[in-house]
Amino acid sequence: DARVTQTPRHKVTEMGQEVTMRCQPILGHNTVFWYRQTMMQGLELLAYFRNRAPLDDSGMPKDRFSAEMPDATLATLKIQPSEPRDSAVYFCASGLVTGRTEAFFGQGTRLTVV
Amino acid sequence: SQQGEEDPQALSIQEGENATMNCSYKTSINNLQWYRQNSGRGLVHLILIRSNEREKHSGRLRVTLDTSKKSSSLLITASRAADTASYFCATDGDSNYQLIWGAGTKLIIKP
């Protein structure tokens, strides 16, 4: 059963610490998204990759966030240094030319920065 | 950025009743999708309707699309407690095929 896998599922960290979230997209999918979801802002696009190349990361605070795809099986989202306002659920999703077809979401990483 | 706007923001109905949620968007689209999110979980794709389609069915789900009004509706018939979730619409916004999301409708089915 193909699915997007995110790790960790939960993360509690102190302000100022580095946080790394990982995502394994579904094998064969060429598009990967990172989203952040909060009650106040809803679902926000942070970064978007096509064939491992970043196409849009305009939604991501560049001074502290970075997103990469070191290979086709791994996408990472890093926050350094983390701040309490980064507390949210972070979702990874993958798809094939998404927008024409469905996006498959992981279960998310719930991040709490204290 | 969010293009879609769902309404209502929240909807509470009795089990067995029908639930209707609406989505409006701003730009032209190739297709529109509906997703469900159970509390604490990722979003799950429900149905995709293309811009040249007016209505689509999947089980108890019925989706309509009116491109002249830039709006879509999702009807869930004979609702069940398990339908309690948030429902989001998403459209493809530009040639890079990004998904642009609405704020969602929170649906509560009362037993």
C-alpha cells in the first residue's frame, strides 16, 4: 500500500534548536510539497519540488527554513533556529504532475517549540 | 496563497441528513479537487472534477462545478458519524500545477 511517510510524527523542542523533518514520497511521484497547517493560517504552502528541483519556496521564511530533496526518496524540511511561532503541523505530499491528479499526504509532523 | 473559499466554515447536522459545502475560486482552472481531513491526520483525496465536467459522483459524494460562477459544491448524502471531518477544495493555480487551497469547512455529524 503506497503512502507518504513522514518522520517524526511528533517533535517537541526548545526555542533556538534545529528541527529536521523528513518525508519519503511515494515511489515514482515526481512532485513533492511541504505544507504548514495552523488554526489561524490554515494550510500554507512552504515549498514545492518537481523532479527534485525546487519550483517555488516563496512561502517559506528563508532566514530560518530550508527544504531539500537529496534524492528521489527523501525530502527534508529544516528549521534553524526554531521559534515558538513555528509550532504547527507540517505536511508533506507527493503526486504526479499534481494539479492534474491527486496529491497524497503524509500523516504530518506535529511540531511544538517551547 | 489561498484561492478557494469554502462555505460554510462550519456545519453541524444530524446523522442521515445531507451535507452541502461550497467552494469559490478566483482564477480559471483545469480542475478542482475535494479533500477530507480527519482530526490529527493528513488530507485524503475524495474526488477530482475537470473544468469541462459539470457533475461527478463517487459513492455518497456528488460534486458540481460551475466555471461561469467559479464555484463548486460537495454534497454528502445520508451522512454518517464517520463523515465528521474538515473538507477542503483545491484548484490548480498556474502552469506549474500547484494546488491552491481553501480554508476548509468543518463538518460535524451528530449521532
